[in-house]
Amino acid sequence: MTVVESLAPRHGLRVLITAGASGIGREIAVAFHEAGARVHVCDIDEAGLETLPEGITSSVADVSQEDQVERVFNDAAALGGLDIVVNNAGIAGPTGGIDEIASSDWRKTIDINLNGQYFVASRAAPLLRASQGLLINMASVAGRLGFAYRTPYAASKWAVVGLTKSLACELGPDGVRVNAILPGIVSGPRIEQVIRDRADKRGISYAEMEKENLSKVSMRKMVDATDIAAMALFLAAPGGSNISGQALSVCGNVETL
């Protein structure tokens, strides 16, 4: 195998992706599908699942509910095992000072962003041991930096990085690799809402808030969801076979938040 050949995942990989109906998850699902993988996704967005390319199977599920995660894995059993699991489901959580955030919003953010990843990883571990596969946990640059007024989100993403590094140590002797991808400011509706909320909190315009956010990125631009999908495919390719326990930022170098 040449170096160039090692950059592409092998055909026939069995892949499960959470929150795959839109955004980053959808781009990852489509990319693996185009690379010849057999892909199953789950999402709470039933309508979005119905628009996925033909050949991608799906389940409607909320990963913060353990019984629904179990159902996803039962549905994905049709793949005959799993080689790759992408723990992508997550929410932005509330915007506000620590003394303003409702405890229910804190719990919801942790339930989806952290507990959901735990439920999926716990269920996936035996299958990935059997295939000596790969677990990718979606974190964020907020998992390596402080993020004022977004404490629940940042706390959950720091925890995801800790989960990733711990599982890499635990599962590595069985041949399983575990990595986290840390997206930066990803263009799309979700970041637009985050910018709008922060602008409102600061009492400034959307344009001013967006400019301020990008001023903290060395490359002064957002990344695209396809950039995250490309990293996921590389980690699944032979060329990524010795990468484990890493928190890999795809962000244009976000310097601060």
C-alpha cells in the first residue's frame, strides 16, 4: 500500500453515527457512504433522516435515553458488527451567566453531550473490541478553552476529552483506537444562533459579534462541516491507524473564546 492509498478508508466499513440527520453528523455519514462504507445513523429529527442518501439506514432516537440507545444498536446489528462509531450528538446548551442558567438547562446539556456519549461508548465497546475498531467522540475547541456564558457546553466538552483519553487507555490494549475531534466555529444555522444569542447578551449587533469571534481565529474564518468529515475519514483510514488518545482540533487555530 502506498502512502496515498493509505489515506482512504477501506470499502465495506460498518459505521454508526449519532445525530446524523444534519450538520456535521450528516456530512460524516455522507462521506463514509461515498467511501463505500455501510452506514447507520440515528437522530431525533425523523424528517431529516428521511432525506439521507439511499443506502444509509437510520433510527429515530435521543441518545440521552439509554433505552433508545439500546434500540439504535439493535437496529444497527443488521450491519453485522461495527468498525467505526462516531459519537456526534450534542447541543449548544444555554447562553448566560452561571447564576442565570437554569439547572434544567444544565442537566439537559450534560445529559445529551456527555451522558449520551457514555451510553453509546458503553454499548459500542464490545463491538469495537471484536473488530479492533475506532471510536470518534465529537468535542469542541470549547473542550480546551474557557468559554464565558457557555459554561454547560464547555464543561461537557472538556468532559468528552477526558472520556476520550481515558477510553483510549482502557481499550487500546484490545486494539481499539479512541479519538476526539474538536471543531472550531463551524458555519451553519447552529453557530448563527449561538452568535445571535451572545450578541444579544452583550448588547451588540450580530455582525459585531461575528467579527469579534473570527478575530480570535488565527485564520480569520469559519470551518466547514466537510472539514470535520475529512478528519473522520482520515482517522478511519490505514494512515490513521496509530492515532489514538488525541484531541484533534479542526478550527483554523482558535486562540481564545
